[in-house]
Amino acid sequence: MPGSSGMTTRTRTTGLGKSELRPDGIPKVRGEFAFSSDLWMDAMLWGHTLRSPHVSARIRSVDLRPALAIPGVRAAIAASDVPGRPTFGLEVADQPVFASDVVRYHGEPIAAVAADHPETARLAARAVLVEYELVEPVVDAEVALRSDPLHPDGNLFRHVRIRHGDPGIVGDVVVEGTYEVGMQDQAFLGPESGLAVPGEDGGVDLYIATQWLHVDRDQIAASLGLPASLVRLHLAGVGGAFGGREDVSLQIHLCLLALRCGRPVKMVYSREESFFGHVHRHPAKMWYRHHADYAGNLVKVEARLVLDGGAYLSSSNAVVSNAACFAPGPYRVANATIDAYAVRTNNPPCGAMRGFGSVQVCYGHEAQMDKLAAALHVDPVDLRLRNALRRYDRMITGQVLTGVVPVREVIEAAVGLPMPSGRCLEDPALSLPGGAGLSADVSDVSRGVGVAVSFKNIAYSEGFDDYASARVRLESDDSANVTATVFIATAEVGQGFVTLAGQIIAEELGPFGVVLAQANTSDVGSAGSSSASRQTWMSGGALMLACAAVRHILSERAASELDEPAAAVAYDTGELRSTVSGRRVTAAELLISGPIDVEEVYHHRPTMALDADGQGDAHLSLMFAAHRAVVDVDRGLGLVKVVQVSTGQDVGRALNPLAVTGQIEGGIAQGIGLAVMEEIILDEGRVRNASFTDYLIPTSLDMPDVLATLIEQPEPEAPFGAKGVGEPPTISSGPAVLAAIRAATGLELTRAPVRPEHIALSDGIHTVSDPSEDRSSMLAGDNAGL
Amino acid sequence: MPDSPDAHIDGSTVPWSSSNDFDLTVDGRSRRVRGSWLGETLLYVLRERLGLPGSKNACEQGECGSCSVLLDDVVVCSCLILAADAQGCTIRTVEGLSASGDAADVQDAMVRCGAVQCGFCTPGLVVAIYDLLRHSPDATDMEIRESLSGNLCRCTGYGRIFEAVREVQRGRSCARL
């Protein structure tokens, strides 16, 4: 269980800082919570999408008639049936709703059908006749940079160029390496699904699992050719997201089908289709050169980073910016030359996934730090501590870090937690690499320990107008029970904002009943996306402002009631009191004259664009984390068992420690997944493992023990002092596992995920001269051997 | 707000196959399934024809355990069983476990220990944990991990789920004293 360093001072703890339980917990454990795939209406039809079996092709013709001829089929639509904008996209609308003339990736939508029964719909989609002319795909990002454009917008999405300090400076010690990260899938358990219901006014209601209702609405309305007011989105139960629901998947198809049929249409992706239906984490190839002086101070970091964005833009521009800005890791370095490219290819589109650009580069910069430590003959933890960013240091973008920067603290916390005991005494065979397969030979198993450190931005950067809206309605019933109804479009994707919202009301207004209205686009403005670890800060900030506005109105009413100036009225957990006379009036009494209903918008401090040299105050705030991984590796079979991950994480302030623990453990699971098992396998652009049989995510047997220490140093600018917590666990946990495998095997291992053949069939390239050298004592802090 | 289906939803049939009527015994009640295509899985019939969407579909391959139900008292993935094949069997769903209260301490512990995030895997885990502790009340940590390894969770990293299981074990062992 995470401990707390106890650095927070709290003036009030009525709502925040306690492990309140989820308000949706009971319906979820009883099977009564309605996920988007559980929705049902009378006379509902089922939709299905036809997707390209080819990676790259020209479409000669699409004939929907064979599908329409099947009894029970109510509609079949393709590109020519899109009445409005034929494309969509988060930043730039470069992705066709349906491919019309060109197929640019395996699984691109061509047509959609609606039918009485899901099996009929599936059969009908297969009956659509499409004539393709195959085109040689471009599946290598470096090749794409030199190839003819795959799209009218060209193949280079963005080049982020950072020139900081003296580009000609050379260190006493120079280490170089090339690293690669594979394509990871979010693999949320609840597949894409939704229900579209045509309205009598010509509009449509869409019940949908998404991360950002309002931006979905705007993209849908544009393609439907309808005003946004006629496209009403309602959040349906979301079965996980992790970035994979930031882009539109089936939303536009569903609304088109419902409007065409004049009947409700439901669509639920299969797991296979889900792999084709959302963007993935960008695969990356990264060249790094680190310079240091003999004392171990970083002198310069050079990097060339190439991110494969796949066929369409999605959020590649922001991902590649993160990769560039965070390329050195959370270390002080006065000189940097970074060139980061996001490139269009014929691979599946890539976009947001937990960690968003920081994950890929962390594999590079942390391997480099270990290489540098080996070259300098210093402890890798000491090297990191020596170079750790501190408050008021500059990033390579020139930005001075004005928030809290506890890099040293997170590292010391991670390495200070107890090491695991020897092998599991309870059942040694099952606890060995290979687990229940009982394949490991204990004499081939060696243990390794590795450490990695990371940082990432909170919320949106580079001048984006980032805001969140919240509306609170406070009213009293006949029995003087006061209820606060919260209208907020924040997508609850599992992270627990619904819990936090109640805590904020308790903290800011008092012990009132709290009702969370279903999130929609009609009752309140945008909350922005549930991504970039931003909702605690942004939606939390909006709710804080709304509560302040409610208190202000209550104070005015109290001043009038008590016949005293508003300045003499104090708010005291649901009561208002005159500081002059001491007379009191309750909120319930003040609400007799009518409810209070206010909406407020929270903006964070404006950020700046990066200039031509990649300089500028582009980021709001940064989160830091360190991870130490302990692994057992069967060298002969190449199997890895992650035994333990310990972490120190900078959280600002833990507003709900239990929820923070859940984010840490769940994020680490996804981090180690990328390190040792998770990758979408592509064969010339074709996805080969679109199933949970072939794309493996960690099970309960794969998951290591997790130890965590929360570093609570309130962030001055953040509402409630809280930084985000969702992403850091996923960033450096995987690189720590890779470092640990390197320590156990002595292999260089430059690619994640590490596969058994990389270990068992390696040609024996070693990073350290003596793999048996015991580095664990250096890494384990004072508690080694416990 | 569209709702989950109520009892006895007679979904439409597929055109190329004869439809079938049969009875299933679900959560102690005999339920008539009308007009079902023989290719429909038990999961589909529970969710779309019998108004029991608590069991979830996440993989269609028996990998994730989200669709776990008890079939003649054995945990199965209902996505791998044809509904018509379940005739004559006793089927218990998460809804049935909830109504009976048999898994109440498991459900309560999962909420209190933070084992629920998005909640999509949760009903399947309730069934799996209920079954585990019925057969192995004193399951060791490794037995718990092994027993739940057929239930994928993408949100929690399993730590709070293990804690919930241990919490139930502690509660039940106190109750035995």
C-alpha cells in the first residue's frame, strides 16, 4: 500500500484527502451499471461496419445493392451518403468517414449497414461488393519521409525542432544508442459501442462511450451537415479508455444509420473490430547521443525521434511535441539538439494513449542514462540524482519550472522501498518465469533490478485554449434537505471523477446531498477531454469555481436576510453567519426564495507555442515519477517474470488516496505490458493479432507486487494542490523493467516489448562486462535484502 | 434515456435460418427464449433476449472472463456456449447472485477496497471470486492469482482486487469463529 510522506498541510478535510468510495461502485458490482453496449430500445436495429481487408488500395467501385437485398437489412451507406463534411479528425479533419477513393490502412471503414439482427448486419456488410486496385503500401516511417504523398496533406505531420544552448559542445564522455518501441493498444475492456436515436426535430441523440462529448459532437455535426444544437450526446457507461476513445470511431456511422432508417441503431464492435476501430500508441525509432563531463553532469542531449503516426493525423502533432520536449527525461541539461518527426504511413492510425509521447522517449533516455552510468563507472541512481531537475531549473524548451519538481524525492522514494524476498516460498514453480507452464529451469534464472524516471505535462500545452465548464444547482426541498446537482460533461472512464466531484462539493459547499446529472452536451459546456491527466485539475477547478459562485450568491442572500453587508457574512459548511452579530441562517432557509443555478468556466494559465527553435513556455505543469523493477529472467527460454515494481510518484496532493493507488497499480500494469508482452504485430501494414488470444495484456499472474510512496507537495497553481496521477505510472515502469532485464542478462535489449527470442536467441551483445555483477545492492537503498 | 431490455425481449430473427424456441433455467426461473437463431451464444441470449446485460462481452474468445456465469455450478465463459446447448442446465448470472445476496460480501469488499474502476470486468470477477471462495475459502495469494487469471482487468492492475478477496476471507473467517 502506498504510504504518504505527509508533507501536506490541510486546513479543511471535510471532503478532500479521504478515500471516499465510488458512487457507481454498487451498481457496477451488481451488474446493473449500464455500459454503452448494454443499451436497448424498442424497434432498435444493429449496425455493422465493412472495413478494408487491404492496407493500401484505390477503390474502383462500391456496390451496396447485395447488402440491401438481404431480408432484414434496413440501410447500407458509404462515402456518398455522408451529407456534410466527408472527413473528421481531432486537430485536422483529414480522415474520411468512409474511404471513397483510397484505402490508406488495414481496416479502414468502407461502408456501414443496419439490420434487424446483429448477425444479419454482419452478413450484409460482407455482402457489399467493393472493387479494389491494390497499391504498394508504405509502412516504414523513414521511407514515407522520402515517398510520394499518401494523402493530399503530405506525409510529414510535424517536425518539432529543439535547439537549446550550444549545439557544438562536446562532453568528456559520450554514449550513443538506437531504441525502438512497438505499437501498443489501449485494450480497454468495453468495446466501442453506442446507440443513436433519431429525433423528431431532424436531429439525433447519441448515447456513447467517449472521452470528450463536445468535441465528438462537433465532428459528428459537421459530417451530418446539422447544427451542433441538433446533435445531442449523452455519456453512456464507459468501459475504460486510456486515450483510445479520444478519436471518433463509430459515432458518425451510427448517427448516419439512425437518421437514414428513422429508427434507433445500436452498434457494438467485436474485439477484433475494436483493434481496427481506434488509434494506437505510436511506434517509435529513436537515436540518442548523450554527453556528460567526467563528474557525471549532463552536458548535451542529441536525439532524432521518428514516430509512426499511421494513415491519419489524429493527435500526432501533440504526441510528437511531447516526445521532443521530454526527450532528455527529467534531467538538467543546458544544451540539446532534438529533431522529432511524426510521419504518415499506411500503418494503422496512431494517437493518444496513456503517457502520450513521454512513454516512447522514456525507453530511450533511461537506457541512455544507464549506458552513461556504465561508461562513467557510477551508480545509475546516483547519476540520476546528480542530474535531477529542481524547481526553477530550465527545461530544454527554455521554460523555467515554477511548480514543485520533486525529482530527487521520487527517485529516493522508489529505491527506498523494501526489496522483495527471494523467490516465492509458497509456490516456487508458479512464481518462476513461465509460470504455470512450469518450463523454467531454476538454474537458468537470474534476477535483475532496474530504475527509470520520467516526467510529463498535465493538461494541454502549446497555447491550446484549454478549459472546463461546471454547473451546480443548489436547492432545498420541503423538509429543508439541500441537494447540489452537478452538471458537468466530464467523461467518467473509470478514473473516478464521479467520486471526486462529490468530495469537492462536500469540501467547498458542505454536507449536502449530491446528485451527478448524466453527462451530456445539452445541459452544460465542454469539460474538455478525460486525458492528459487533466480532469482533476480542470474539471476540479471548474467545480471549485461553480461552488464559489454558489457561496457568493448564498452570502448575498444572507446579507439581505441578516440585514448586514455581504462582507460581514461568513460561509461555514452549509450555514452563513454574521461575523458582527453572530446570527446564523442556514443554506436551506436561503434557498426558499428559489434555487441557485450557476455555470462557471475554468481556464488554466495560458501556455505558449514553441518557436522555430522549440523554445517557449509551452507547458502548464509537470508530473514526475520513478520506478524500480525487479525481474527474474530465464536466460535459456527468454521468459521474464516481473517480481516487483516500486514507485515514488509526485501527486501534488492525493485527493482520494485509494483512487490514486488504483491509478498507480493499473498504470504500472500497462507499463509492464508494453515492456514484455504487448504489441500490435504488423506485416506490411496488416494487423496480425487483433484479438485477446493473440494480443496479450497482463493477467493477475503477470502482475508484480507494487509498492508506492506518494510525494505530496501541493502544486501552487493547481486547484486543491493536486497534480494529475493517471499517466506517470505507465511511463517509467516499462523502462525500469527493461533496465532490470538488461541487468539480469547483460544484454543490450534496445527494443520494447522484449520478446523471448531477444533474450534466448540473442547474439550476446552485452552492456556490462560482467552480468553477474550485483547492481541490486546499489539500487536497493537501505532496505536491500529485506 | 434508453434502458437495458426488460424480460422476454423477442429480438428479431436472422433470415437464412429457422428460428427456435426453447427454455433456459436462469437464476432459478424458467425462461422462454423465442425466435432464437441457433448460432446465438448464451451470452447474447442472456443480454439481448432475456434482459440480463450484467454479463459483459469483451473478447468473444473466452480470454477475458467478463461474461462469466455459473453453468451447473461451474464457472464458464458464456460467450463460448451456444444458448440452445444450455437447455436443461442451471444458469446463474451476476444478476442472480446479486438478487440472492450470495455474493454480497464479495461485492461489498470490491467497492470498499477500490477493486472497481471502469467496472466492465467487474461482474465477471464477482462470479469468479464467489466461486473461488466457495471452493477454496482459504485460498493463498498464489491460488487467488491463479484462480483469477482468466479474468482480464485493464484498469486496476489487480492489486485492489486481490485485497478485496483477502478482505472477504478475513470477514468470513471472523464469522466462523
